[in-house]
Amino acid sequence: MRARIIRIGNSQGVRIPKALLEESGLSGDVDMAVRDGALVISPAGRPRLGWDDAFRRMAVHADDALLDAETPLPTAFDEESWEWK
């Protein structure tokens, strides 16, 4: 399918036909990148996607220890105001 690059204010853009949007499943936020001279539009990644599984695997392999050699001493705020839930 061919499209034309059009002026949109001080920028330029491409109108994406409804059929292509439906087929690709794209909506809302997207990521754009240039790969091998082509503009690639993909669904925006979700921050921290997959972290739960990664943390579970780390725990299984006992690789989930804190990296800080020393744990800082609690402050007055920690002792008096903070509440763990």
C-alpha cells in the first residue's frame, strides 16, 4: 500500500489506513525506530514487562541478594513514620 508524507504543522506525517491499523493491532502509544533504512512502528513497550518472572527466576537461583554490601542504619523517619503493609 502506498502513502504520501504530508505536512502536519511544523512536522510531517503519514496517514495510516484503517485496514492497516486493524491488521497490525496498533493503537494508542507506539514506538518508532529506523532499521536498515526503514521506519518501523511497533506497539509501545510496557515498562517493567517481565520483571515478575525475572525476579522469580532470580529467587530460585538465590541470585536476589541486595547489591549493597552494607545495609544503611534506619533513620528516625524509618523508625517513627514508616509503616510496612
